[in-house]
Amino acid sequence: MIQKLIFATALSLSGLVMTASASADVTCSLLVDANGGAILQQTGDCDKAATPASTFKVPLAVMGFDSGILVDAENPAWPFQKGYADWMENWKTTVTPRYWLDKSVVWFSQELTKKLGTARFQSYVDAFEYGNRDLSGDPGKDNGLTNAWLGSSLKITPLEQAQFLDKLLNRKLAVSQNAYDMTYEAMQKTDLGNGWIVSGKTGTSLLTNADGTADAQKRQLGWFVGWAEKGARKIVFVHLIEDLKKEEGFAGPRAKADVLEMLPDKLNDL
């Protein structure tokens, strides 16, 4: 269990707190030592729940590899079909698990959850204690199996994101060892050039009003979650931003850019 050892004030005074660009507010920024669970940094409202958006592909990958539906980073290779989500041109191709995680291919996630089925999908989410565990989807649409994590019923706080990643890294989920190994292998990695390697996943969603209607300004929220490792040392990070106004580009990649800019110096000081 993550311990609330909060050093945010000291880190802030040292100029080490992760910050977003002037166009966005940092809803929460977390750094957690995966070797013991101590919170090294906590800024913002880290108990505020939000849609996981494409960060949910990390637990989905674990489910897919544990169930045997996914085999390894390059298999299965599922071809795009007419009727699949095609918001991005680079989704209209044959997709492997590695490509799916790298390009955030929504239709691959949806085909995976269809193959899992409602009961098995729910059992994994419950076993992972993932967020509010609500897979009901949009009210009256019966679309939870394919849409619950896409700005819909499933919500998770940044602290819960960190708790899930901590369990993943410490292999405390009730899944096969292969599921851990293959999820790690398939995830996108960034070499920071100082001995630290970052594995992470972005997530982007349009913000909504309290009544569930779309934000009139079409503002976005953006996640970047994952971990940095150097030898036996592993640090979990969770970064969530909310746009102050409509911005060009997806918020998830912007959150990732913020984190990758700040992490090298920050990790050297921890």
C-alpha cells in the first residue's frame, strides 16, 4: 500500500515539481517509490477521479496477455476493418500489441474487450481494484464493454493509478508471470540518457461538465502514467493536466512532454 510520505513542499522549493505549460493546469503530479511505496512527491488534487482514457490500455494489456488473447508484442496482428474506430489515419492498418500501445488504437482495445466478454472483463477490473470499477458505460446505451473507459462510467484518481502501477511493478496482481513480462515488453520506452528508462502511456479525453455534457470550449484532460527504472530502482509517476482553454494537439502527448522534460533532473535528485 502506498504510504503518504509527502515531500511536495521541499521539492517545490527546490524547483523540482513537475509543471505543465502555461496553457494547462496540473491537476495532480505524483512520484512514488515502487520499492516500498513511499510518495516522493504529491502536488495538486490527486484524489480527483477522471476517465482513464487510453491509460487504460495498460491494464487491458495485462488482461489480454493473461487471458491468452494477446500472445506477445507482435502477435496477434489484427487487420483494420470497416466500421472500426477510425479517428486517426494510422489506425487504418494491421495492428499488433506493440503498435496498439504506441499509437493508442481504440478499435484494438474494443476488439480485445469483446473477446474477453463482459463477465471476464469485469472480473479483471474488480481483481485489479481499478478505480471505481464501473463498466456500465453511457446511461441507456449498453456500451460498457467497448466504451466504459472512454470518457464514460469508469473513473480513476491519480492515486489509484499509482496504486495500480505499483502492484503491476511488484507483481501483486493475480495474473501470470507472462502477463507481466509481455506487458512490459510491449510498452513504449524512452531512454532519458542518464541511465533511467521510462515506460509509460498517455491518455487524452475531452473535459465534460458536471452533468456529463461536453465542455463548450472543447478543453481536454491529459494523462501520462508509468514508471522510470534504473537498475533495481523503480519510480512510478502519474501526471494529469486539464487545459485552461481550447488547445491544438492532444493533451496526453503534451502531458508526456512535460514529464519527460522534468524527469531527468528530478530523478537525479531523488
